[in-house]
Amino acid sequence: MARKDYNKFIKEFYSNRDEYKVISIENEPNYNLAYAKVINTNTLLKRKLKTTYNSGVFVDIFPLDNIPSKNIKSFYRKQKILNEMLMLKNMVYKKRKFIKQLCINIGRILIFPFSTKFLIKKITKNVRLN
């Protein structure tokens, strides 16, 4: 959905039923994604993810933003780096080959000073600049 509609949806979402809820970085302090979810609160979804919020069965809601007319490569490179940093923050430990796990651990040390919320704000700011 377009960014304007997305923001309005997040702000004004309500349901006649108590079973549906929108979670996003704007209304859930421990949320760790750059997009929203509409969840069914009467269900419980068990996943091996690093989440600190309860999630039932859900539908992802993605904001659509403009693509820049200039410096497209620079824009995508920056978005890719920010998204990979966010992915590293949210990655769950599992058994991997030594070299791969070493690279992940080094990456986590390097991005440690950046909070998940900070990275999500940077991702959102980068797409809104266009």
C-alpha cells in the first residue's frame, strides 16, 4: 500500500472484533521489522525467530515508496546494507559452518551499537527521501 495510506492504516486501524490487531514499530516497542503485520490474537504462531512480541497468524503490510529517478544504484546499495544490518540484528542462532558463523559474529559485533529501532528508522528515512 502507498506510504501515505500505510501510515494512515497504522494510525487508524481498529477492528470490531478484539481478535485482530496491527503491530508495527510505531505501536509495539519491541517490534523488530520495517513493516507492519495484522495479527489474529486468538492464535499463537511458534517460530524460531528472535521476537519479543506475541504473534498469532498474520498478514504482512508493506509500505510502497517512490524509487529515486537519480542515483538508483546508490539508493539500492544503501537499502541493501541497512536491510542486511537489520537481518543480522534479528538472526537466530543455529548451527552453521565455522567460517559462516565467524562472519556473522563479527558482523553482530560491528552493528552492536545500532539498535533495531534505529536501523528501522534509517531504512524508512532512506526511502522517504525520494
